[in-house]
Amino acid sequence: MTPDHALALEALAVDAANLSSAKVAAPLTKATIYYKPDTEEAARREATGLTAVTRLDWLDRLMNLPIGLPVPGDDLTKYDRRDFLRLPPGRVDLTLDGVVRRITRPLDVKLAVVTGRQWRPGLTRASRYASYCPRALVLTGSPKDLHDAAVTADLYGIGLVINACCEPELVVAPAPFEQYRHTPAGWAFLEEVHRQAVKGENCGTVTAQKGTTGRGGE
């Protein structure tokens, strides 16, 4: 983990030593995602051969089921019963008492970090994660119009780190993320991060490092 990323994590008061990270290329934009895995769910998925579920229609139906409690077939629509019968193993159990949902969200995203050289396109890319998690933009240098960059980043709640190539400085702290409701799209985002992390591409454990904080640090 680089010091500039550590600064953004420190601003959120995140226990970085217990986080994992994955470089995600899709579906939003390139970013390094720092997350807390659900180890029990990860172990359950590995045992059943399940990686990720990204189909929105399946997630929509699964969200309407309680976890670990049977839902009688008579309480489900014919379309629900049809889809649950088609689900691959690891998602639900079909019992005499009804359908039991086993799958849950695989992780909790703490921060999405986007890197770049220019703050305007960087903030645009970081904004694509607004519905899912806190965000931060890490710039390799310091823009001439730093005041405008800081005001804009603060307006949109995006953390801003400058001079990542030499002495990183936190200019704006990422705003806390407020999730007003759970949606299939939000769950699908977590599943996509989990899928890319399981692939083992560009992922690993985060090690916190100290850095120099500027205005906006906590």
C-alpha cells in the first residue's frame, strides 16, 4: 500500500491493517477498492464453489428473502419459485419448510481510490462510485488551481490527495458514506469487487503507513 492511499484511509479512521484491496477495472472505472471481507461468507462460498452473483434479477429476488429463515412456497410468486429452482448451488437451500436464503453480501467497501494527473477528469471518475462507497482522488502532483480543485472535491464529498509522487498531502478528507437503502445494483457492485478479488488479480492485504496530512485531515 502506498502512503497516499494510507492518508485517505486515515482520514476515514479506517483500520487499514485489517483491510484487503483489489484493483477494479469495471464496471465503473479503474480504482483501487479497500474493503473488509466477510470471512464466513467467503468460506461458505469457497466450500460450495460459488464466486459471485452479478445478475440483477437474481439479486432482486434474493434481497426479498430473510437470511437463514425458510419462506414457504405458498408465500412466493410463481416467478420467484421458478427462479429459485434455477439458481446454481450456494445461493439458496430448498427445504421441506420452504426456500432458505444462504447468500449474503461478501464484503463491505470502505473506500474507492482513483489516481490521476488532472483533477477534473479524476473527480469525474471518482464520482461514479458515489452510490456505493466513500471516494478519494490521488493526484501525482499539485495542480496550479488547487483552490478550485479542493472546493470542487469538497462539494462532491471526494477526498483529495496531492503530491503522491513525492510527499503526499491530504487536502480534502473523503466525506462519510451514507447508504439510504439497499439495492440490487449496490449488491451487484460488491459482488463484482469480490469476483475480481477472488481472481487474484492485483489484490492483497493493506498495510497502513504514516503520511503527512494537510487541511482536512482527521
